Amino acid sequence: MKKNKLSGTKAFGEKTPEFALATGEAQKFRHRYSTIDGFPDSEVPKTFDLRNISGYDFTGNVRDQGPCGSCFTMSFIQ
């Protein structure tokens, strides 16, 4: 498993079969339907957890922003 040198966690975008499988699973609806109007309600998953898509965790570590007020930005980019 490839690790990020700074955090010691998995590096996003790694070139592994596990990452390719998880990315394909995460993007399967994007490739199946050209617009949101063609996406049937019956296809909407009951749950979608970025912490475990085919065994891959797409989330990063929780960061303490302290009193700087960057929580909105951090929540968006994380």
C-alpha cells in the first residue's frame, strides 16, 4: 500500500488495483447516465460512505483548525 510521506496514510490517486476498483465504483453512475434527469430514483443508493468504497477510504485525517475559523473550508476540501 502506498503511503503519503507527510501523514503516513494512503496517498490519494495511488496507482493500485484497489484504488482503480474503488474509483470505478464511486464513479459508476457518472458513466452510466449523461445527465441527472436520466438518473432514476430506484438507482440512488441507500447509503454512500466515502470511508469504505470497495474497501478504500477516500477520506483524510481529521484536522484541528483551532480558533482560526477555517472549519467550513476544511469540511469542504476534506
